[in-house]
Amino acid sequence: MHTVAPPRQTLTAPIKRVRFVYVAAFFLFWTVVISGRLVWLQIIRHSHYVEKAASQQERSVTVAPRRGLLYDRNLRELAMTVSVDSIYAVPKELGSNAADAASLLAHVVHDDPDDRFTSEQSILARFTASHNFAWVAHRVTPEIAERVKDLNLKGVYFQKEFKRFYPNNDLASQVLGYVGAEDVGLGGLEREFEEDMHGTPGKVRTALDARRKVLGSIEQEPLPGENLVLSIDTNIQHIAERALDEQVEKTKALHGVVVVQDPRSGQILALAVSPRFNPNETRHLDPKALSNLAVSDVYEPGSTFKLVTYASALDGANVKPEDLVDCQGGAITIFGRTIHDDISDRGMGVVTVQRALEKSSDVAAVKLAMKLGNERFYKYMRDFGFGDRTGIELPSETRGLLRPVRKWDPASIGSLAIGQEVGVTPIQLVTMVSTIANGGMYLPPHIILSETEKMKGDPELKATPFRPQNELPKNLPDGSHRVISELTAAKMRSMMQSIVVNGTGTLAALNGYSSGGKTGTAQKIDTATHTYSKTKHVASFAGIAPVSTPAIAVAVVIDTPTAGPSYYGGSVSAPVFAEVAQQVLEYLGVPHDQPFNPKKRVDEMKVAKVEHDDHPEDSTADLNAMFAEANALPDDDPLKGTANAGPARPEPEPAASQPAKRSVLNLLPERVLAAFRANGGANTMADAADNKPLTAPKVVPLSQRKEDGGVIVDATKRVAVPSFNGAALRQVVQQASSVGLRVQPVGSGLAREQVPSAGTMVPVGTQVVVRFLR
Amino acid sequence: MAKRVGVDKWLFFVVVLLVLIGLVMVFSASAVMAKERYGSPYTFVSKQAMWALVGLGALLVLMRVDYRKFNNPKIVLPSVAITMLLLIGVFAMRDSHNTHRWFKIGPFFSFQPSEIAKPVLVLFLAWFLQNRMHRMDDWKGTILRAAAPPLLMIALVVKEPDLGTALVCAAVLALMLYLAGAQMRYFAIGAALASPVLYFLLFHVAWRRARMLAYMDPEKDPRGTGFHILQSLIAVGTGGFHGLGLMEGRQKLFYLPEPHTDFIYANVCEELGLLGALFVVALFVVLGYRGLRTAFLSTDPFARFLAFGITCAILIQAFFNISVVLALLPTKGIPLPFISSGGTSVFITLASMGVLLNISRETD
């Protein structure tokens, strides 16, 4: 079988079995080396190679988050982020056509000769600089993108990029701020809420094969930033800006601020600064226009600050409006410093406190402050919010200037009483006025209603249109505190009204609404000489409307008016207040509480003769005539016995109404009429009491627009406030409700004091503050 | 007369397991690429499966054919002659990738003569050395005559060029001469003579030189010459302990050169981790152990040399391939036996395993 079998002895003899062992050992050694190498690579160097693998297999791309939107309170977009096309090219795909492509593209995208980025040369330069990627143009308009798409160039691509867009251009620009490169907020709310609004960038990790082909991606969605709902109402903001711009331009002022606030929530409805900037055009920004003067600008308030002095004295020193005060002919010397009243008040002797405020008497203010004393006056000022930040959600807010008592010199109280040695911001000013308007409660101002992830259209995000409330909310916001009593506040409101009616604020009168407020004219402090400037002034006005239940508080500050009839608050800022308040109240559908004269536009009421802080008093006669006319009762006044007509269909009966009115008036008890006269004729009844012949005003249908569900009640339905003196609470309430008034009781016992005082003609529904004492 | 017993079951299972792992890994490594190149992800794996089946058939046949039938000059010498002719004839074929490794017969059938060279070389040496162990100090009569035909074959393989296979053949030649009892001085002389040749081959052929430099410092030029070896290391390294999971490897996606052939082990490491990588090594170790054991226990010198040569050829090739993947050795294009995609390789390897299994019948 084994034909080729070798001889036996040669089979095994020379075999060296040990060589098997060596060969086996050699392979074993190799195995150990391989195993060791595997452990080294796969376990010890594992993370190193995982990193290396990721760096070549994955491309991580950051996806910019969408910046949060800014809405006004009615959810109108104030700032939004839109996605626009940016154009880039992959030069190697352009091939040899790069030059032609650059020329074609530049022809389309190079719309701004100043923009060097999109010039043909720079596009071509970028094409030659990189093989894989070159920008053509950033954030182009849809039209340009469309035209580039029409070019149909190979190797040209589009990428969506976000662009901040302010649909109202310069509206509220200092409030909103603007966004710079890299989507970073650089001013206003954009800066203050940068962190919340920016959002969290997303990541796309793309797995690639060796030929850069995308195999799939893991995405981490970018989280859009939070949206802010502002308390601003775009319409009110617009009204305020337009009125302010007009006046700033007319008076050639440096700048101006108007703040409109809801006195019962502290919410800012409008914050207008003039001049403004357009945040859409960040390339041409004027750095001077960027700061929000309403919170960053400190100025010496002057006479507007007397509201604080008077309110404090009424509240804390038991001063009454009807108390008498000696104005000493217009000069007072305290601790060696003589404070002079303006020329207009020279010769003013003993007058009521109310009259002193109407005339803005410095002497009276100083005396009232001294009645309080340093400590108490200081506490009131602090309580009103001066000398401290209000905490409004805006950047760069200053505290203003209010030195603690220990740093006062002996005469300081006199200066402070008339608004000197104190620096305030417009936002502090308006908040102070709101405190008086809402019945004495300091409510910290806010401009943000909510921060939310929800977008407009989400049923959970609802518009919160501003509707003036009659009362303070049950749950007061954090930081609110009582400053003055309800009664003091009511007295102050009534005095503020008389400033407009009889005093320095006549240009703040409205058509169809009562208004109150205080003017102020302060000399600017010359920073170079640290003295009061003789030529530069800040004209301000702080007011409320309507007076009985104020819907809005407004502060107007105009810095350094240089042109126009005068630089006084009464003539520069008060008209702005009137313009703003008139339009805003009409816009809000606030019922008229005064006869509305549809023919009279507010500005027509501004007769040439205006009483200023320093103007002679003899202009009052004309004013009285004017107000007699302005305040004449309309025909459908209930006092005339005619049926009340709804707002939609008033019935003009000019001829028949006049006797009717008179007869009704005559029916009033003599006591009430006397009270009207005694009360100085807060407004309407002056002419009736004087028994002057009435010029029947023409009544045409009320032409207010009905907006946002605002109910327009016929404002002319008015009643006389009964005298509650000596009555118990139950009686007071019954009596009041029988004529359609509401009662705000203070204290307990029997009625001793009331505001408005008995006999005042007020619209139905007005709140009467009654103080009860045992 | 040896008693006839069953084949070595360990060997048989290890071979079947390796072939199965090979099929799975070939599919995993080539599916994406095959889909892209040929439109079907099964292009490579089906071809491989077909060759594996044919190879297993050959294994089963040869397992039953008495190995002594090959101990015949009428078989050995024509085999050597035909292999030589094929190795020469391959140069007449159109080159692919500047190499002449493939013999194409018709559009579907092609094979690599260098793969045939390995078993023929083993067969020749086993036949030649079986009677000459007592004359191993006769360098003219034994050493030179034993080495001359293999060296000629090796020279032709180098010329293809297929330096990797040539080195495997050289190593097999050396190991068989060593087992036959050749004195160490012949190896020293052989090494001394081979070194300058090897140096010339490695460093004076531009692309090999680049590969050598890349091997020495793969991260120096990661996008250029170091690319392949670095990609291989990344694949191995990312595998970690468990691996990314079967089919989950990323490096095969055009990062790894030849992910289904020469660098398939990198894919194994990446997808099956240290566990899978060591398991494959362990299978080869078992194969080596059972193969060497067969040779050791064999009483027939021809069978001993044959079993030894077959085992060593497979082991050297496997470890060489793995070492290249792990950057222990410079890149040489040789397949991983049983596992790498490649029809000739898997067929010849399985066929030679059939012979080894037949020999193992007598050793148990």
C-alpha cells in the first residue's frame, strides 16, 4: 500500500521535537503581543480613538436659537426674529466660472454701495480663497434671494439665518433696545433680558463617511428664547411719541420723555423718548439716542415736586386744602437762605393752601415742609420712591439723588420742598403721581407683564388689553406700600385738578375729561459751573386724568426747550400731557366726565394767554370765561331733565335744552348751590352759579372710536355729591347709591370729611372718599 | 499502519466557525460599499458564500482522500510546474491597480496564483524533506535543492507584486527547513542574504517606502500615507471592550481601506470589540494548536511536514494580517484566512484544511 514509504530509521531519528516547542512558543509569543496590543488600543487608548473617530466621522454644527419675541400687551409684535436667506457658494463647484459667477452675484446682491462685503472684488476674493465655502452675502432681502435663485448658478446655495426685525421701526426704541452681531442684545430690554431671550443653541451632529457624504444626524433642537410681553400698549406709545416729537421739534428741545402709567397696577403703558433711533438700521446708530432717559436721566424736578411736599403735609401734618397760609409776599428766609417765589406770586398774601399750590407758591411749600420737619418729610419722599431705583425691568436705571437727612444743611428742607437739591427720573415722577392717583399706594412700576415660552396664537397666551380699573387690585404687587391715606390722595387729586382749572396748568385741560397735574420748571444745573443755569431749563408736567378715578398717570419732561413762547412746564409740557391724555382716554374708551365739545379740539382751547408760574394773575378772568364755555353742560345732561341718550345716539336739541337745564338747576337746594360756590366751582357749575347767560354748546354725536371693548358711557350723566356730614356708614352708602355714587369709607364712626366735597358735580359712578370719626 | 479514527473535531469546528464569522463580517464590512458600487449589498457576501461552499465541499472531499496520494512526484512536480507557469502567465493578464495578481477566466471566474503557491510550496517541501532529515547539513544537496523552487516562486510572487504573500511563503519555507533540522547558520546566512533584498524592496519602491514611513509614524501625515494605518487604528480603538455592535461600524464607510478584505480584522475589532477580536485570535490559536499537535503526533514524516506547513502557513498569514491591522507590522496586502473576502483565498485555505483534517484522522 505504501509504495513510497521511507525506511523506518529515517523517520523519526533526526526530528528535533524541541523545534516544535520553539515554533509553538514563537506563535504563542506572537499571540501575546497581539493580545497586548489589542488591550492597549481598545481599552487604554479607547477614548483617544473615539475622539479621533468623532472628529473625522462627525461634524458638529451649532444651530442658532430663535431669539424671544417682544410683544406689547395686546400681543402686537414689537420685535421679532425672522429667518432670512444668506447666500454662500462652494467655489470648487463653480469651477472655472468663478469670475463670471462673482460678477453676476455682485450685480444682484450689491445693493448698497457702502457695503464692501458684497462688492464683486470681495466676492471673487472669497471664491479664490477657499475651495469649499465662501459667503456671498448675509441676510439678504427676499427679493434679492429670489433673483439669485433665478440666476440658477451651480454651486450657489442658501442658508437660513436669523435677523432681528422691529416692525414698528423706531417705536419705543429705547425701551426695546437693539441687537448687534451674534444676536446679542445691546440695549434696552434686549440687553436686560439677553440671557432669557437669547435661547439655547441647538446642535446637529452629522455622521459622515470618508467622502463627506452625510449619513445621518443627531439633532439637539435649539431652544428658542423666552418671549416678553410688555405692558406697553403700542397705540398709547404711538400717541405719546407723536405728541412728544411734535413738541420737542417745535421747541427745539434737547430731548423729551413722556411716561404713561396705569396708576392701579404700576404698569407702564407708554414710555416715549425723543429723539429715537431705528433699531433695524444698526449701522447708523447715534449713540446719543440710545439711552433710555426715562430711567437714566436725573433732573431736578422743581415745582412738580411740590406735589410731594403738599401730599406729605396734608397726610402727615394735618394740613387741609382750605387752611390758610401766608405767602409773605413771595419770599421766605430760612436759615439764612431766602427763597423767592416767581414774580407772578409776588404780593401773594394769605391764601388757602389749595390756592398756594395752584399758584405754585414756593413760600407755602417751604412752610408746609417745615411743618413736617426733616425726618418726616424725608420719610415721605422715600416712601414716594425717590432716591431709590424703582426696579423697573430696564437697564441703566439710576436711583436719582436724594441725600439722607444727616447730609442736609439746615436750609435743605426749603430747597427740597420746592424740588431742588433732589434729582428724579421721569419714571420716579410718574410713579409718584400714580400713588396720588390710586389713593395713596406706591406701586413699583413695571414694563414686563410676563416672560413666556408661548407664542402668539397659543390659546394660553392671551392679550391683556389695558382697561382702566376703578380700584386697586386685591393682591397688591410686591414692593407696594401705602404712602398717604386715601383721603389725602383724594384731596391732592382735587387740588391737582384746581391747578389745571385755576392755576399754572391750564394747558393741561382736556376736552370732555377732567384732569389734574402740576407743572414744573427747573433750571438745569450747569455741570461746568455747578450753578443753576439761567438759560437752560427742564419743563415738566406730572398729571392724571380723569381726576375722580384716574385712568392714567402721565409724566412729561422736556429738556432744554429753546424755541417757542417760553420754557415753562406749563406751556411746554402741559400741552403734551393734554394731547396725550386726551387721545389715550378716548382710545381707551374712558367715559367722559366732563362735557365734551366735539367742535373744540384740544389745541384750540389753548388760548394765547396762559398762566405760568411767573405770569401775572390777571389772566384768570379770560380763563374763567374759557372754562365757562368749555364746561357748559350739554343738552342731554340729566340735570336738564332730558332722557339720557346712549353714546351711539345722542339727541341734539340745542334750543330746547337751555331752559330745561336752568329749571333743573333751580330745583337744587340753595345749600348745594352755595356749596358749589364755596368750593370754588371745581368746574362745571361756576357759570350756573354765577347765573350768567348760558351759551348752549352744540352737541353732536360722540365720535369716539370704540376700541378693545371699552365701554363708552355717556359722560354727561352727572350728579351732585350729597353732603354726608354726620351720617353713619349705612346712611352714607344708601345715600350715595341712590344717586349712583360709590363710597370709599375710611375709619369708623360718623362721616366727618368727604372728597369730593358736597355739591360737586361728578359723573355717575364716581367714588367718594368719606372719612368717619368717632 | 495507522488506525483510522475520526477527524479532529476541534479543528473542524474552528474552521466552520471562522468561515461563518467571515461571512458575517464580509457582509457587514462590504454591504454599504457593495450597495454603492454594484447596487446590491450582497454582491461580496454572496460571492464569498459561494466560494466558502465550494471550499467546504473541497474540504469535505479532501478530508476523505488519503493524504498519501499526494506523496507522489507525479503529483508534486507537475503542481510546482503548473504554479510556476501560472505565476508567470499572470503577467500576461491585464493589470489591475498596477499589479498582476489575478487570473481572469471569463467574466466571473478569477483567481490568484499566489494563493495556490502557498499549498504547493508546502506540498513540495513536505515531499522533498521527508527523506532528507539526516542530510540537513548538506547545503548543496538538501538545503539549496529544497529552497530553490520555493525561492523561485517567491521571486515571481514578489514580482507580481505581492510582497505580503511572498513573505508568508518565505516564512513557511524557513519554518519547514527549521523543523527539518536545518542548522541555525543557514538561517543566519539566509537572513544576511535576504536583508539587503528586503531593504531594497521595502525602501526603494516608492509606495512601499511611504507605507514603511507611515508605519513608523502613522500620525505624521494622517491624510496622506498614514491615512490607512491611522484609519485602521481608529477602527480598532473605537471598538473598546464590547464593540459598536455588528453592522454598526463607521470606519468601514470608506475610511478603512479594503474593509472587507485586508482590513476586515479592523472591522471585527470595531464592531465586536476586544471580546470579538480576542475570540478570533483564540480561534486561530486553537487551530494552530490542533494543527501543530497533528503534525507532532504524526508518525509519517510527509504527513508531519504537510500538517506543519499547512498550519504554519495559515497561522503566519493570520497573525501577519492582524499585526498589520494593529500596526505592529508595516502594511502588506494579505488577507485574513477564512475571514477576508476573496474567493481563491478561502477556497485554497479550506482545501488545505481538508488535507490537514485528513491527516488528523491518524493522530487521535
